[in-house]
Amino acid sequence: MVNVNLDEMFKLIAGGAIFVLDSSEEGGLVGRAEELRFRVFRINGERTITKDTLLSAFADVFSFPDYFGHNWDALDECLRDLTWLERVNFILVFEKADKLLALGPQDFSTLIGILSRATFSWRAEGVTFSVILLGGTEASAAVEAALVKD
């Protein structure tokens, strides 16, 4: 996890990683990502405060196949597959990421671990898969703690 400004992030993003940005950077982030031809996926943390609503949001945003099992293992598998999507560089943006902390420490840590593994898996394929959490210091501290566990 890296806590950087938008310009620094796009210098680092080629490797795929998890970033925490201030919410004020959102407009510049999406515009710059589209200029670089990244496919941007957005999930609103305010609407995903339970595991079930979060998993449903992932299924909707990424158009997961019907076999998606709506559990952590299925999320892990689908995020590292994505064969039903055009093979491009991806950015997943969590708006209001501080709200994801309502999942509780264990589920939040599981989510961050899955996202971290996805970034590494795609990097091995030569594809950038980066995760941007738009939030404040709470999100930043929670991501850092989750990555230390993983």
C-alpha cells in the first residue's frame, strides 16, 4: 500500500498496487486513467457496508459470470481470472473507502488480501491491476494494517 498524490501514483502504477488517495483526487484520477486507456471500475464504499452487498457490487461492476459463488474464495478466483473482459490494464476505485471499515477488521483484512493477490497475479501476466481507495487516514491505516497481516 502506498499513500501518494495523483502524479506520484501514475508513476508507480505500472506495477499494480493498492493506493490510498484523498477523495479530492477522484476527478483527476479517472480522467488520467482514461487518457492512459485503463479500464476503470468503481465501487461506492457507502453502499457496500456488508460482505453480501460488497460481493454483489463486485459481481455487478466486473460482470462476474453466473457461477460466481458470492464468497471470498469466489471473489479471489474471479478477480484473478476476468477472461470475460477485454485484456487491458485495470483500475478499481473505491469511492468513500472509509465506509468499507464497517465490514469489520477480519472481513476488511480479507478483502485487502484478495485485492493484493490480484495485483500481483495480474502483474505476472504483464497487466496492471491497481486498486485505489479514496478516503482519509482511517482507510490508509486500515489498509496498511491489513497488508502487514497478509
